[in-house]
Amino acid sequence: MRRRAFLAGTALTSLATTANAHHGWNWAEGEQVELAGTIRQVTIAPPHPTLQIETPDDGVWTVELGNPSLTRRSGFVEGVASPGDRVVALGNRSRNRGERRMKAVRITVGERRFDIYPERIGGG
């Protein structure tokens, strides 16, 4: 019984550590950049919505949005963006330069702007 409790505790600790690293901002650079391209895939699912954006020069990037509640509050809901749409993402790219990944603070699809993290726009 103790062994099972230990294993369950270890698994929960590992899961919490992974989730914290995945959902925080510590993996991203402080400086914000714009990424322009074409949406290849939209996923509106927990733990957070993502876009796959193909750029003319850098290939396909994974752009993470906020948690589903924050993303929905910004107006970015299922159906507002589709594969083939032109998009500009403003956000913080991964500190790992070999990784094509960004945490977006703002998404602009056509003329529609979605401020996911308005308090972070223009900051780190």
C-alpha cells in the first residue's frame, strides 16, 4: 500500500512539474516578435489551443495561445480561423532557437485582432 501511495505521489509531482514548465513563460524569450504566415492547422483543445503556422522562410511553427478560457475571452473561438488563412502572431519565441515554437499574446487573422494576453503586449 505504501509503495502505491509513493508511486502515485511521484507521478503527481512529475505531472505538476511538467505542466508548470509547459504552461509558464520561463521557456520563452522576453523580447516579443511577430510571426507572419499561413495557418496550416487550428486546434482548440485543452490544455491550450494551438496554431500551426507556415512561414515563407522558416517552415512551420507551433504557436501556443492561452488556456481555453483566456483564448475564448479574447474572441478566438472555433471557426474564427481556418487552414489557409493569413495570420500574424505577436509573442515570445522559445529560448531554444532550434525549436519553432511561440507563446502568442496577440493573434491577427485578416483584419480581426485577438488579444490573448493584453497585459503582456509590448512587454516580456
